[in-house]
Amino acid sequence: MKLRTWSFAAAVALTALVLPSSQGASAAAVPSCSDGSVCFWSGENFSGSSWEWTSRSGYRDMPPFLHDHVGSAVASTRACFINWSPVEKRDVFNGDWRSRYLGDFGGRIDGVGPGAC
């Protein structure tokens, strides 16, 4: 009985030590993006070619290298990601980020605009 209790306590202690450090590592890996902007990368984990869209520039089509091919993104403003065919929109909020976006809406995104969708 003591062995089972000790094993459970050890597992709880190990979990408490491992979880915070792995969460901290993920948050530390997210790059910054200028205030009022959304930063896009062609590759996952913020790699590859990048482009910075600013909210004051209004709606913009994605550059050819990112059209239907956004691997990751970081938002420092409110924005609307748009796919035109079929029409589909995604609200993005200040502080949002995705390190793996290509298999999701990043594989369909055609443009980005300011504010809510």
C-alpha cells in the first residue's frame, strides 16, 4: 500500500514539474509582431518567408507565396481572415497565434482585413 501511495505522489510531483516548463517553452517560442499588425509565415513554427500586414493598410489579398499557404501566424491586432471561394471568414484577436495553421484555415486563406468579420 505504501508503494502505491508513493508512486501516485511521485507521479503528481513529476507532473507538476514537467507541465509548467513545457508550457513555458511553447509560449517563449512565439515571435513578437508589431502592434497593429498580423505576421504571417509560409512554414510552420514561424519559419520560411514572412509578411507583415498592418491594420491601417485595410484589406489586402495575401501575397502569392502565402495565398492558400499560411503555415503560421501571430496577431497583434483584431483582424478578419477571408477565403473567397467558398466565402468563409475567421475572426482573429490581438494575442492570437498559431504555429501550425497550414492544415487548417491557413491552407485556404485568400486575404486579410481590419476589425471583426
